[in-house]
Amino acid sequence: MCVSDIIAGGHYAKKASDIMKCPECGCDESKVIDSRPTENKVRRRRECINCAFRFTTYEIIEEIPLMVIKKDNSIEPFDREKLVDRLCRATVKRPVKLETLENMVEEIAAELKNSLQREVTSEKIGELALHKLKEIDDVAYIRFASVYRDFNDVDSFMRIISELKDDKNK
């Protein structure tokens, strides 16, 4: 997230040096008296250190979209709903709640955003989802892996099942 377009004294300011200047006397020192979050912005009531004039600033929070690099090298915005849908398909007729999948996707999205990368490969997202599915449900893990890793034959299934068994025996 980044902060942009801060309104100082009713006017938009683009530079940090313009932002906190008192609209009355031009002093660039003020103190925050009150701060309240509102939808996609933070409202701050300020008081000038020099002349005690009070004014309001709004910090607008701007989301930087996370972009996904797909296998065919096309790029599209990260879509939480799309990932939830794919996970739902893997968990059909399994004892996994939708809420669990939604929480899992939120954790994945947070992890990706915290990595501070603007672009991430679909493979990375798939690996994160597989890692989390492995902890939740073995059958869903195998189903998701079969699509994600593009299994073409029975040997591919056998390999992942034996890997899963080995991990469970450890």
C-alpha cells in the first residue's frame, strides 16, 4: 500500500513538503490531535505548532495490484475468487469448509503482498496453495496437484501419493 493525494486544508497536495504546511501561516510543523480511519483513507485532525490553526488532512490508501505471470507468459491481476474457485473444485465432496478455503486464500494473498513483489508466477501461487492443502486434506491435495502439475499418466499420481505417504510417516 502507498499513500497518495493527501488533502491539506481542503486542497490536494502531491509532494510531502506541501502536505503538512499549515494553510493559515505556511508553517511545516503540526501535531496530530485526532486520527480516524474511514473507508480507504485516514482522516487526521491537525494543529499548527506556530499559530495553533486546526486543519484536516486525508491520507488516501492506494492498493498496488498484485500481478500474476501465467504459464503462457500472459499477465493478469491476482484474483482471490479464482483461487477460491479452484480450491473448491479440489475439495468437492470433502469435509473442507468454504471458510477454511477463504482463510487459506487470504493467508496466501497476505504472504504474497508481504513479499513486496508486484509480480508473482502462477507456479508460486500453486505451490503455496499445495503446501496449505497438504495440511488440510490429502485427497484435495492430490486433486489440486493433478491439475496444477498437469499429470498425464498414472505414474504421476503414484509418485505424489507415495510422496504424501512418506511425509505422513515422518
